Amino acid sequence: MSPLPQHAAQAMFAHLGAVYPMTPGLVSDLKEVVEFSTAKRLEYLLKPGQVCDRLYYIHKGLLRCFYELTDEETGQTKEVSTWFMRERDTCVSVESYYLGEPSYEYIQTLEHSELFSIKREYLEAIFLKHLEFNYIGRVLTIKYLVDWVRQINGIRKLKVAERYEALRSRDPELLQRVPQKYLASFLDTTPETIARIRSGAIN
């Protein structure tokens, strides 16, 4: 972990403060417990069996959350991507972080990343001391909850090409940054199908 770089910290506090104004006391307390780090491409921030005790805020880069699923008939294991997070997103392994249980997920960087992080115990103390930060946390949590529901409902209700188009409509940048094989697992399909959709062979 490194000291907080001033320009990056200012950008993070400006983003959070745009959700709801933060008092100087809140900013000061966050500076005391937030840490800064960098991670190389394809570096793991979390592996199965570890407890996720940090919340990450991404200043620069792209993260992927995924788990491994074994087919009972073939015995083959595949990766299932559940989240992609990038600049100005927060990232945790949800069940592990909130329940304090060992994770079944990986958190991996897909690009060189610059990250802020805060331990769960420190974040909880900030929530208790600064009630306005609870509002910021609630707004961000609602955003991710809505995104998650859209993803689940899309897989259940939409055809593959429709799921791809819905994602392209909501987040075209993500399609340019995420490798095709990871995008396919996120949309519950195959890289070959994604390639056919992109070529216009499936619509």
C-alpha cells in the first residue's frame, strides 16, 4: 500500500461528494483509513477460500469477478463472470464481504489498475460516525443492485443477441474493453456466438 496520491484522492472524493456533500470531517477520517495500491494486469485481489475484508474503489483500470462451475456430466470446469468494474466503481465479493464468509469468487484485474481500498471494520466505523456517508453508500448499493437484477432478468428473459444488444445499449465502452471470452461467460453464451452476433450472423 502507498500514500494517497493527491490528484487521485481528490477525484475519488469529488465523485463521492457528487452523490451527497461530504463534510471536511468525513473526508479527513476517510484519508486516515483509505489505502492506495496498484495491481498489474491479471493480478488476483481475491481467491476462493479467502475472506473479502476490503472494499475497492477503482481510480483506474478494470476488474472482473468470477467463479468456477464444474459440469456434473462432463467434469469440465468453466469460468462464470459475474461483474466487470472500472473507473469510479466499487468492488467486493458480496457474500464474503457482508457475511464474513470465505469467498467462492475470484476478483482479478483485466488491466493495470490503480485502486483505493478500505477495510470493512474501518468502513463500518465511518458509517457509524458520519451518517451522511450512509446515504452515499445506499445510492451506490442501489445502482449495483439494479444492474444485477437487469443482468439476471436478461439471462432469463432475453435471447443471446438481445442480451448483447441490451448491454451494448447500456454500456458500449465495456464491450470494447472486456475480452470476448469473458464477455461470453457474462452473457451466458460462447465466444463463438458473440463473434457471430458481432458479424451480423445472429440477430
